[in-house]
Amino acid sequence: MPATIPAPETWIRSIGELKLPPETDRHLQQLMDLNNDGLLQPSQKQELAALAAWSEEISLLRAEALQLLGHRPA
């Protein structure tokens, strides 16, 4: 079982508000659109995979922080 450590509520709230920077989020959306349209270049596949993994990790962190605060993720 993982150890439990105290953390300030403000810190947990800040984790719950994490998101990709707007420019990075727009770029990820562009890459996903290109992929959906079958126009993604081979050189862009690794970048799409990395950004998608980063976005997913942030979403999981946010969900866990919100759960600790007693909120449901949006």
C-alpha cells in the first residue's frame, strides 16, 4: 500500500487544474485532425503519440486530485 503524506489543499487543487498549455493543446488537436483525415506524416506520428500520452497523464492526475478533494472530474 502506498504511503500517505499530507499535502496542502491548494496544492492538490492546482493539480486538479493542470492542463496542456493552449498552444500545445491546439497543436495536439491539429495532429489528431490530420490523423483522422489520413494526412498525418510519418514524422508526426511520434509527436502525436507523445503529446497524447502527456495529455492522458495530465487527465489522470487531475481526476485523482479532484477525487481526493471530493469532486467529480468534468
